[in-house]
Amino acid sequence: MRHRSLLTFVLPVALLLVCAGSRQAAAQLGTGGTTGIFGTGGLTGTSGTGTTLASSDFFTGVQAVQNVNLSTFDAARFFDIARCQCATPVWLFIALLPSGFAKRSTAISGTGNTGQISVWLGPQGCDYAGNQALGICREIAHEPLLTFLNQGSWTIPTDARTMSTYLGTSTTIADGGTTTVTTGTAATCTAPTGSFGQNVWIVIDTNGDGTSDLTISDSINVDLLGPAAPTNVTVEGGNQALVVKWDQVDQATNTDLVGYQILCSRADKYQVFNETWVDGGGSNGPFSSGFETCPANQVVDTVDGGAIATDGVETLNPTFVCSGLLSPAATSFRVETLQNGIYYAAAVVSVDNSGNPSSPPQVLYGKPVRTLSFYDVYRDGYSDSTDTNTSDPGAATGGFCAVAARRTRWQSTGVALAGLGIVVTGVTLARRRRRRR
């Protein structure tokens, strides 16, 4: 009797410890973790029997185009400041992997109609009802667990602004100073560090009691801050060109720098090259934008029956790009095929690997100038590179051929004939000497 009483007490306690030891399983984008608590005969059986649903049986992904999952590389660079500001549509995708489908019938037979699967955003512990209630976690969507298991997948519509929300921005002390609680939400499209990992929590509650029975946690990168701007920028005029120079951005502190790009405008308003918003500004012109901007943020004005951006360079409008994406080692670029004698606005921005540009740009002005050869100066009488004729043609100074000032036509003709006579006389004398010999 003593042994039976002891077994009756120890067995429930052991089972309770096993259940309490089941914790969340972290997973990378596209794959699950390794721990699960779904068991034989239903969703609450003993794990490790070969029919247990685990987080490794689930696939998670991000879609910029519905039904097409971003690669891990692209997903890590997708959530930037421009897509946040534009609230670009995205979809979260959750599906059972083949291993999960193999266990699905057993899982379905063991659950009732009250189970739920939900998706949350938050920095920590969003599978815990207490954190959900505090506001540091935000629910994206939920649906009946049986619906998900029957369909085998779930596509959740959302947007980049929602996914880029930084949660948990302030800290308060509770329980007499023994507990630190993080609450609050950052302003739209901002974050204390600019770049952070947004945790996505897939929470499965098998019986609807508000307690997580299986959690899959993925993290996506959100980058809301551009790199440092180039310094010591100068703009110099060349022949039908502007030469823009700058000092490199420190790559030790800007580790995600991918390069630089030049923007310019004519008369501080008009595009220099025929760029459009489609495909980032490169559909009809020679360049495309290496950075992302939100079109809704561009100010336009109706000029001559068309929408002309009046603040193109200042607001980094990609239709005003005047170069390709330049190397991180670049320190200058020559913008060519410009018109001499008029002023252009120009700026250089640095770009990170999420497509964020440095801001605000330093806008400078320069005027392409005609480069004059000696012949241009001698023939046309230009005294400098301002394209202004300030002296008589042929009156250039310097050089054997330009020792005399300009003469009248009869003077010039007489001098030419006299010179010709001297030459002829010299030739005749030379021939006579040869004959005498």
C-alpha cells in the first residue's frame, strides 16, 4: 500500500514537470526549430513518438508578391524606411512541411473546436498572455486551429508599416521595484537604433484556454535609418559636365554601406535624364535608383500641363538620379552630356544595403563651361572660358604666330606678298649657286 500511494503522488508531479518544461522553439526564416509538444493520439500526447508535431514541421516566409516567398537574403533587406512610409503590402505565409502533413491526421483527431493559431509581433515572450495584455506584443491575425490544419497553410495580409513597428519603447518599474516592465510603441517608421530585429510569434493554443502549447518564433530585419552622408562635397564645372567630389563615409561604422549615387536637376526643377518612377527611376533613362523612396512623399507642381517635382533633388526623388550606383570606394563622378553656360543643382548620397539613402542631401550648384584650345582663343578671340568674345579674332598673345596685332586687309595682304617674294628670291639664289658648282 505504501508503494502504491507513493506512485500515486510521484507520477502526477513528474508529468506536471514534463509539461512545464515545454518552452518555445526559435526558428530561422523558412524553417522551424526542433522542439514540439504534440503527441500520439492528439495534440497533447507524449512527445518524441514519431507522430509529434514540432516547430520543425512548419515553414514560415514573407511575400512581397502573393504566393512568392522572398529569399532569406531579400527578406533581410526588404523592410526599409521607404516601404514603411508607403505601407507597402506584404503577406506572411505559414505552412506545414511534408513532415507536418504526415502527422496532420493524428493532430486533427486529437483537437476540439476551440483551438486557435495566432500571429504576434513583439520583442519578447509574445506566447505569454501577460505580455500580450501589457501591449508590448501586437496581434496580426488569428484563425481556428482546425482550419489551419485542414488547409495546411495560411497566408496573412499585412503591410510593411505594421511589420516595421517598434514595440516596447519605454520601461516602468512594478511590484515595488522588483519587476521591470517594457511598454509602449515608437512613432510610425522610427526606432531607437534605426535597425532592429522584429520578432514574429506563431502561437498555437490547442484548447482555447489562452495558454500557448507550441510557439514558433522568427525574426526579420527592419532598417529604418540610412547611412552617414558624404562630407566635403564639391561641384566643379567641366566642358558639358559637372565633376562632383566627396570624402568617403567611414565603412567601419557604416558596415552596410553599398555605395553612392549622384542626383542633379536643371534650373533647380527639371530632370536632366529621362527617368521614371517605374523600376526605381530607370525604365526610360540611362540610370536606375540604388535607393528607395516613397512616391507619396514627393511634392509636385503642375507646370506646362505636366506634373513636375519642384523638390526633386532635395527630397531624393529617384527620377533625378544622374549616375548609377557607385562603389563604396568612389570619391568623385563626372556627370556628362550637360549644357554649357547654365547652372545645375547636384548632390551625392550614400546608400545602404536596405536601399536607405543618407538624408538630408547637401545640394550644391555648378555651371558647365566650355574648354578652349589655343586655336579657339586665336581664332575667335575668347579671353577666358565664359564663352564671351572680349577681344578681336587673331589678336591672341603668346607664340611666334601671334606676335603682331590685327592689321587691315591691305596691310595683311602686302605683308604676305613681301614674305612670298623673300621666299622666292631665296630659292632662286640657291639654285644659281648650285649651277656654278
